[in-house]
Amino acid sequence: MPATYASVWDALAATPEEAENLRLRAALMRAITDHLAQQGATPTEQAHRLGLTRPRLNALVQGRLHHFSLDALVALAARAGLRIAVEFTAIAG
């Protein structure tokens, strides 16, 4: 019988800590790219605003998680003009 996972991140990660890190990085990437899409700027303007090269911006937009640490994504969110709200929830189990 195949294993069952609570989320895709749990299936991909070796540990619960790694799964949480992946989940947070994905959420940040999604928020940043959604925000950039709403701004209507060109990719060159977006890259300049975030302090990224065009190839690095492409990696962000394409959701390449392994290219960005959690710290780097927090910095990019701030440069994009986003404020991060943190919510803690106890995990059952």
C-alpha cells in the first residue's frame, strides 16, 4: 500500500522541518510573483526593483524553490513592498 502524506511538501521532504521550510518558501514565492504580476512592470523593471538579474527573476517566477533560501525570499518580499504576517498553529499528533 502506498504511503499517504498530509501535503506534497511532506512527500518531498526527508523531515517535517524540511517540509515546513519548503511550504513557507513556496508561499513566499507565490505571494511575490502574484504581487509582481499585479504591478504590470516589465520583467527588466521587476528584476531591477528586486535587485535580481533577469535569470534569477525567471527562477523566481518559475517557482524554482531550490534557488532561494527562506531568508532570501523574505528580503525579496520586503523589496517588493510586501509585509509578512506570521501565524503559528499547533500541529496535531
